[in-house]
Amino acid sequence: MKTNYFFSIFFLAMVMSCSNNAQKLVVEVFETSAAGNKLTKILEFEPTQNASTIEINSDTTFQTITGFGGAFTESSAYLLNQLSKKNRDTILQAYFSQEGANYSLTRTHMNSCDFSLSQYSYSPVEDDIYLKHFTIKDDADDLIPMIKDALKVSKEGFKIIASPWTAAPWMKDNKNWVGGKLLPKYYDTWALFFAKYLEAYQKEGIDIWGFTVENEPHGNGNNWESMHFSPKEMTDFVEFHLGPKLEKEGYADKIILGYDQNRAGLKEWVDEMYRDENSSKYYSGTAIHWYESTYAVFEEDLQYAHHKAPNKFLIETEGCVDSEVPKWQDDAWYWKKEATDWGWDWASEEEKYLHPKYAPVNRYARDIIGCLNNWVDGWIDWNMVLDKQGGPNWFKNWCVAPILVDPENDEVYFTPLYYTMAHFSKFIRPKAKIIGVHQTDKELQVTAAQNPDTSIVVVVFNEGEVKKNFKLQVNEKEVIISIDAQALQTIVLK
């Protein structure tokens, strides 16, 4: 986004009027707040004598960013097709254009998932071990058109990670969509399934960047599509079946992410995934979710996973406010500590403390900043679009999405979560480097990155009820900025 000429002159004059002798930073500041800002450019700041300090050190670098984005689900794609062309295009532009959130990293499901309209598999014929009847016809009406249209909107393109929730019931020991394990006699068939999927999507003009091996291998309480793996079972499958099969079929460049569930289980999984050189060869990294807690980031576990495999990806592949019917056109709710997650109702008594009611915006902003400050290189939201009920969903597992729609009245609601995601995805681009931050006010949550074009992006979250001021310092230059109470800011230094 180009800086307005008159804004630049005004802002430069404003910062030069400060009383100290330091060189002044020229910045663009964008804010989303409980008071009503929605990625709004802030032009004026109140002077203060009590500013804290945020010092940025671009010489200290950490992980390289893979991207930010959301998931293509059948539910989201179906809803887009129920809207007018104008509103459908508005949503795709909002997510994938440079003027919008400019998503760069996405996910989709292989076979059906809970956010599908029904249960289906690409391998519908029992004992078809060579998958001669493999078909993606169930994706043809909604999912594939949504992905294709998003690709048309995106100027820079985006990566797609595909995840299976389960194999077809005939491949499993319990012959069921829910729970159970993949029978060892079908390991080769299941590995072939991944290669067939790549081929089928390529024919549709859609390039899949890579996979997670299994969504939530611990299961989901036997509620919707799932298939269980232990760390050893998954690693054996990857080392002896999936990895070699993708190599043989010419897909050795496709990434494979292990685990794909909550962070508290990371240590056990990465120890097994990277048990030796042969297993590590096929794993490109680790996928994680956030559902272990409403607010905890699990910094120690993230640090452990990174140091176990410092050159591998560590990507948040799913997070959403779940177990909740979203609030329609009520921005204030997204800033209030009234949202629940699954643990509020169903966690064991000893784990209830991890699941307090928590404001949705706070949850997103806190988690993304916490992840970036602990080696996570990609962060993917769950459904991009849901309806007023938090569906459609064949299991009635209602969730919140950044954009909600009312297809009956052809209405679209951009929740504050959309703007929260855009604070990161729009400004921190792929191949950016997370850089060093030192701050004196520990109540502010801060992360910083340097983009490939050398611009520096600082994201600051003030979760508290009091407006704050801080002095932003970079290479002996500085500027004083104020951030509203309950506000998220992205500051761009060019």
C-alpha cells in the first residue's frame, strides 16, 4: 500500500517536533480496536512523558516466515456458492487480493471432514487397493471452484497444505468414519492415495504444496471423521510407505508435516518423528493446533520442537473459536471475555484452568504473536466462511469464522477476527525474518519481522483496558506511538 504524500509530510513534521535529538522514524500505523477501528490508518498520537520502550534489532534474526492464511473447507465453499456473485467476489478479494488480507498459506481437507456437508471418500470402492476408482468428484461443485477462484485473485499465489481426517472406512480396523486405525495391509494403498490426490488436483490446475499425514491423530473424542496414529505408527508410515511412494511417483518435492494436533503433545511426537536420519529425511516439519488451551501458547513445547529440528517447518495448521455459535454483526462480543471453547464444557477438572472464557480477538492476537516469538513460521486459521449458526456442519460442531454470511439474505459480516488475521497476513510476507525485540512494558505483546523488501513490520497488542504509549526505536531512530486500550496495531517502517 503506497503512503499518501500529504500524510507523509504531516507525519514527518509531527515526529520532528519531538523534544529529543534522536533521528525520527517515519512509519505507517494501522489499528484494530474494541473502540471501532478496523485496520484503520492512525495519523495522530497524543504526546506523553511516560512512554515505555520497544527496541527493534534487525541484526538478530530467527525463523523465516512461510505464511498466514485460512482453510478451504466444503462448508465455506458451499456458502460462497449460495451468495450473489458480487458478495462471493468481495469475500475472495478480501482474503486473497493485495488490497485485502493477501493470504499466502492455506489448508484444505482430503476426503470429508466435520466441515463438510456429508461424509465421503475419494476411494469409494471397497478393497480397491490400487485405487482404480479414485475420484475427487465430491470436490467438483464447491471446493475446487473456490480454490481456483482464489488463485485467480491472488497475485503472488499461495501454498496449500492438504490434510486427511480419515481413510475410507473399508481401510480401517473399525470399518467406521470415526476413530479406529488404518489397517497395516492398506498402508501402501493409503500412501498411493496421497499421490493420486496430487495428480487429480494438478489436472484441475491446482498445485498442492504438501500434506499433514493425519488431522488430529489422537482423535477428537469420537465425534467426527478421525483416524488414530501413535507417534511410532505415523513415523513408520511416513518412513516406509508415504515418503518412498511420493519419491517414486515424482513428488519428492512435496512437504510432509507430522503430528497435526495440540501443542502439549509436541515433545513425544518430535522425538519419534526425528528419531534418526532415515525418519527425519521424509518429514519436512511439524504441524500444530491450539485447542489444548483457550489462552496458553505452550512456549516451552514450541521451543523444544524447534530445537529438536531447527531446520524444519513448525506450522500452526488449525485454530478457531470452537464450541460456540458466532455472534452476528456484534463487534463488541469479539472483544469480550464471553467466548467459550470445547474445554469449558468437556475438559477434565484438572485441565479446566486451561479453558477460561476468553475474548476471541485476544485469543487470536495473543496466540499468533506468541507463536511468532517461539519459532512458528506459519499460522493457518480454520474455516474462512461460516453462516450465522457457525456451520454448515454435518455434526453440528459450530465454530466461529472471520467472515460470516447470511445466504438467505445475501449478507456478509466481516468480524473483528478478519482484521486481526490481516494485521499479520497482509504485512508480514513469505520469506520475512522474525527479528529481535526488547520491550520495557511487559503488558504489551510485541513481535517484529523484516520482509524481503527490507521493510520492518512491528505488531503490538494491548489487551488491557488502559491506553498506552511507547517509544519505538530502530537503529538509533525513534518515534512515540500511542495504542488504544484493547487494540492491535501493525506498524510498518519503510
